Amino acid sequence: MKYALALLVALGCILGSAHAQQFPTKSIRFIVPFTPGGGTDTFARIVAPKLGDALGQQVIVDNRAGAQGSIGTAIGAKSPPDGYTIVLGFIGTLTINPHLYRNVGYDPIKDFAAVARGTMQPYVLVVHPSVPVKTLKELAALAGKHPGKLTFGSSSSAAQLAAELFKMITGTNMLHVPYKGAGPALMDLLAGNLDMTFSVPAAPSGHVKAGKLRAIAVTGTKRLLEFPDIPTSAESGYPDLEVTGWYGIVVPAGTPKDIIARLNAETVRALQLSDVKQRLSGAGLDAAPSSSEEFAAIIKKEYERWGKVVKAAGLKVD
């Protein structure tokens, strides 16, 4: 009996190894729950070709925007757990939306398995040049003089919560304008239809350098190479305004562990390539690969943290 059990265990390992070696036999869909033109899309389109080369099958980016990323994420959660659908995991969709919205259509902890974290990045606060401020303190003063008049746009709950934190810290009131993606929000900001937005650095970078937008602070613990002259929120007098986002890859719960291990290995390997790191850095994104276990722990910890913030802010969207 003992030998038979050992034989079954060995056979299972062999079959699992064979399963991983055979995967994939067709193209893989990479769901990005936002419109093209933002940081999530930038990350996916840099990583997808490298991942495809390593796996020997095309990795196709599929933008499914709506409800601050919840629609595309819910589609991913309901996809077959076979490794042929991977999902852009984002701080907003996995750790904030479930607290902010009454029903997002998925449980970020139960419905997904973590593959790997991809990047870490703070947010940058950018304003239209017509807004007469150059620092966070000047912005707080202006918002205090004109309550409810200044507008801020967001295409993700993480960016929205960064603005809500600023409002809480400064005791000011500004009007939130939601968008389906960073691209549309950026277009309205450039046109002067919006006063400001907290954004991942990738989206506004070129416009800031061209002088079409003004960056006044970053929410991380250190300045960005992309914006070396822009102070952190702590340097600006607001140390509590620290918001560091991340991108990564998750798959539907129930995806075989050997496939997750293969996806993790190839994702980590892609993120360590010099040209990938350079392109990510140029978009204001820092490559920060992790094991699947580490990423799962990060998601859980951030889920608990932002749940407390949403509750304290009294935010809830029906």
C-alpha cells in the first residue's frame, strides 16, 4: 500500500510537470480593465510581447474598461481557470473597489490567484496650467477659498482615493469627475475641462515635459527619475499623503499551480530584462517582480488597509 501511494504521488508530479511543459498550446488573453493610453495599458503592452516570446504563444491585450476597472476584472474572475486568461491586477481593482462599490462582481481574495507583482509606482498630481498653483499648500489654499469649485478626475479608485485623502488631510472640498480610462481624463485635463488629477506617471509624462500640464507633487517616498524636480508629498508638508500603487498579474482561482508557477517564472524573467526595465522606467514605473506568494500577501494586506481608509472617509458608491 505504501509503495502504491508513493507511485501515485510520483505519477502526479510527473503529470503536473508535463502539464506545465505543454502549456500553452494557444494564445493567451491579457485582460486590462481600463482603456488604452493609461499606466495599466502601458505596462501590459510592454510585458505582453516578452511573455509571449517566452511562452511560445501570442499574449493578446484585451482592454475591458468600465466601473473603475471592475467590469474587466469581473470578466477575468469568471473566465475558465486554465491559464489562457490572465488579468492585470491593480491596487484599485483588487484592494479598493470591493470596499468602495456595493457589488463589483468578484471577490479579490477568493476569486483570483496571484501570479506576480510587476511594478510599483506612486501617483503624480498634475494640474492644468490655468490653475494658479505650483505646490500642494497653494492648492490647499485655493481649494479652501473656493469649496466645491475645483474639479479632479480619476479613472481608477486608487487615484480617486488619493484625492479623497488630500481632501481629508486639508479639510477641503473638491468635485470628483469619474472617467472610464486615464486617456479620456487626460484629454479633458489638457483641454482645460478638468482642473487636476492624480495619475500614474506614465500617462501625463510627455505632456508635463512639453509644458502642457504642471506636475506639483508625487505621492511616493522618493522623487521620480521621470520628474526629478517634483517634490514628494512629504517634502511638500503632507507626509500622510503617501499612496504607492502597483501593477501585477492574477488569474482566476482554481488555475493549476504548475501553470501559475510557469507564468510567474516567465513574468519575473521578462521584468528583469534591461530593455523592459528601461521602458517601464521611462513611463514612470519601477519593475518590482515578486513570487506569487509575496504578491498574494501584498494584495491581502492592501485590501485590509484601504478598507479602513474607505470606511474612515465615509465613501460608498451604489
